[in-house]
Amino acid sequence: MAADRSPAAAERPYTGDLPASGPQPDGSETVRVLSYNIRSLRDDRTALARVVRACDPDLVCVQESPRFWFPRQQAGWLARATGLYLLSGGLSASGPLLLGRLRALPLSVHDVLLPRTPGLHQRGFATTLLRLGRAAPFSLTSCHLSLDATERYQQCELLLEHLERVRAAGARHSVVGGDFNEHPGDAGWELLAERLRDGWAVAPWGSEYTSVPERPYQRLDAVFASPGVEPLACGVPDRLAGLRPADLTAATDHLPVLAVLRIPAA
């Protein structure tokens, strides 16, 4: 069902504050995950850094990190500007990049480049196996899928296979943030939704549509999680306290998706 974007709906408050991230008494961890297509930092990068900081994420799945002009230095700038550190990705995943707080302990890196169709962009997955506190280890993946429908569906299949391989390497659970270039109901999206939980569909919070920032009308971006991970809230944080609406439109050509997830205890 499409979100209500009438003027009256725009005036309604959120259903509640986001749950605080951190360790829980039962050994689980509440973690704040941001997924954000940054368009190679070609727009207002200081506005983008302010958006990320206002979202206060523990982990960030970046799409379209710079690939051609000093990519490592620009990824380093992004980490410093947002108060985070680099986990994996960038050149090794052809754009997808992972950032995190110091409390996120990386256990291993599983970045991959995908088979490339001649004439289309190289794509890849940035994946790190992580541990937070006493929670079970889980994989975090950032992806940016093809504009070509046939290749995109194949990449959805490859993503599920990739998550299974990382699970065999020790991941008890999986979290994926990405620009899927799909809409809910499209074939690739539904393939993922059969195996993973769509954060917005399970625990909608904020706004739904991620493109385009000036006139949002479609949802291309999402945070998915494996069945053992509980989405507590997920959506576009367009009315989050401390986040300037002007920064959302100046930062890049997508709106971010912010998800609060509960990772079970080990």
C-alpha cells in the first residue's frame, strides 16, 4: 500500500522516538543502521556529513562512494567527517562502502566484485562480518544493483548466495542496506523479501519514499535483515530532531534509510 503523502499526513508526528542503540540486559544489541547513496560526494558533502551525524548511526551502508578520483582519500574524509571509521568496501566492491563506530568489532571482510555485463557498470558487494558486545556475529552488506532488469535479478540471486557463504564463515545473521534500483513488488525485490525482512514493511517509521529528495515518489532504497534480526523501526528520517530538511535535498540525489535493529544474543 502506498504511503499517505497528503498535507495532513505530513503534519502528523512520528509514532515515537527511535529506540536507543546499545547493549540490552538479555545480551542482545540494539543497533542503528543507515543506508545512503551519496552520489560519489558530488553534491554538498558538508550537508551530507551533517545528515549522517544527525542520524547518529552505529553502522553505515554507503552506495556510490567515489571510485575514480582519489577514492581512498575521499572515503577517509567521509569517515572523519562523520565520526566513523572504515570497515570495508570502496574500490574492492566498486562503490559500496561500510562505515562503523568503534564498538563494532570487525571479524573478517568478504567484499566481492560481481560478473560484469559488457556496456554496464561494474557492481559489487561490500561485506564485513561483525560482532557487537555479547550479540551474535552478523554480516553487514552494502550493495548498489544494476539499472538493467535482467542483470539486477541475477544480482539479487547472487546476493542471497553471497550471504549464505558468509553465513558459512561464521555469520549467524545478515543485514543488507542498499540502493536496489527496484520497487517493492518487482521480481528482484520480492526474491529478497522471500528470504529477508524488509525493515520498512515490518516496522515502518518516518517516511517511505527515497527518491528523489525534492519530490519523493518511489522507494528504491531499503534495509533488509535475516529472520533472526528484529526490525524495531525503519524509514526515511526526514523529521528526525536535529536533521535539517535543506541538508537532505542538498546532500545527494537519494534520501537515507535509517533502521533500528535488534541483533540477538550469541
